Amino acid sequence: MRFEKWQALGNDYLIVEADQLPWELTPERVRGLCHPNFGPGGDGVLLLSAGGDGHVANLKIFNPDGSEAELSGNGAREAAMYLRARGWTDKDEFTIATTAGTVAPQIHDARNCTMALGSATTSGPDWPDGPADGLGKLQVSGAERVFRFVHVGNPQVTIEFQTVEEVEALDLPAIGPAIETDPRFPNRTNVSFWARESKGIRARIFERGVGETMSSGTGSSGAAVAAHLGGDGDSIDVRLDGGTLNVTIGEGLSLDLTGWAIPVYAGVLAPETVEELS
């Protein structure tokens, strides 16, 4: 089974073309592939298959716990760069079908891409009892905090702090799981912790089914929408542990996410590992 490992700001995915699979990609096999000791290791698996209705490809995204994600901003960008680099298309602008809907990359060069992610909302079935403005309260480290729910193809809980120092001091592995699995969010939720700084915002991300990550495109987009609704401008730089992404917010909370993605290596699973995963 041939695969490639790509990363975007330290958020790494294994990219597999569907016709390379020797078996069905079950949750157990996703967990095995993503395990750093028993498999190549990664923050998830991107499965590409032939697209229909004019799309270059269909993209399915799997978290390392084996669950399927509706969308990943970094993962979709890596997939787009892979498709262009591996000859699925010779165009710099095209579309990819995902579980969350259509995303449209605009490739600028060998590293950089802007991805149109669709439009954000502050309500929806992932918080069925939430108000239209997405505002609520929850406990974070023993203190009550205001949050804003933002849907960006997947559910995001965004929590603003007053200073970057507060964000840096948070113990995300300790506080993230309780928010991710809060019963108000029936499909679990991603969580972004953010604060304004001199240029843009600083954010740290706890992803559903993953844990703390070095970066997250949809997490950055959720935090940027919250900042925008709080009075910030239309173009927001989001500084993450792995680097900086730009989120541009247009009419109707349409989202364009800009950043880089590059390959790490290509590989072939050994027959012994294929057999283990069988």
C-alpha cells in the first residue's frame, strides 16, 4: 500500500489513494496507521477517490481515534497540494468534495494555497439547543467562561482570553476532553483557546478525536470568526504552535483559509504491516 505523509504547520496526515487500499479502511486500521509505534503515525488519514460532478476528487478525513471528520482545513489544503503535485489535475483552481460540502483551493505556488471553506454559522444541529448568536458559558479550569459556538464544516467552541499569557499557560490535555465531550454537543466538538495580540490573534487548538495539535485550519477559522464578530477586521492572522494561518472572512461569514502544506515522505507499507492491519 503506497501512501504519502504531508504536513501543514506541523499538522500531519497520511494521504492514501483509494485504489491503493488492500482492505476496507476501518476505524481499527486508521488507528493502526496513525499510531507512531505500530504504523507510520499521523494526526489522521486523508482518503482520496475519483470525484464526480466536476470535482477533481472526493476526500474523506479520518481522525487518529478512527472517527471520521467532516472537514479539516489543513488536511484539505494538503490534499489539494497533493492532487496538483501528483497530476490529478493541471489546474490551480478546482473543487474537492468532502463530507462537509465542496471546498475550492486556489494554489499559488509549490507551498501555498488559499482554500474556500464555505460559510460559517453560529448555530446548528451540532449545538441543537444553542442560541442564534452561538454564545454560552462553560467551566474552564474551575472558572466560568463565555464561549461562542461556530460551525465551519465541523463544530467549534471558541473561548476568548484577555491575554496571550493566559492562553500559553493553559493545560489543554487536562481541560480539553471535558469540553469536547460536553453533552450539549451531541457530535463532540473541537475547541479553540485564543487571545488578541498586536497582529491578529494567538490560538491553541484541542481537536475532537485528536487532542492538542500544533495547528488546525478549521480551529483557526472558528477563532477568527469569533474575533471578527467581536469587532476585529475581515483578514485575521492566527498564530499557532506550528506557524501562522490567515483567515479572510467575507459576506455571510464566507471563509478563505491561506497557508502552506508540504510533503514529508512517500512510503509503501511492508507486507508484514499490511498483514497485521488485516
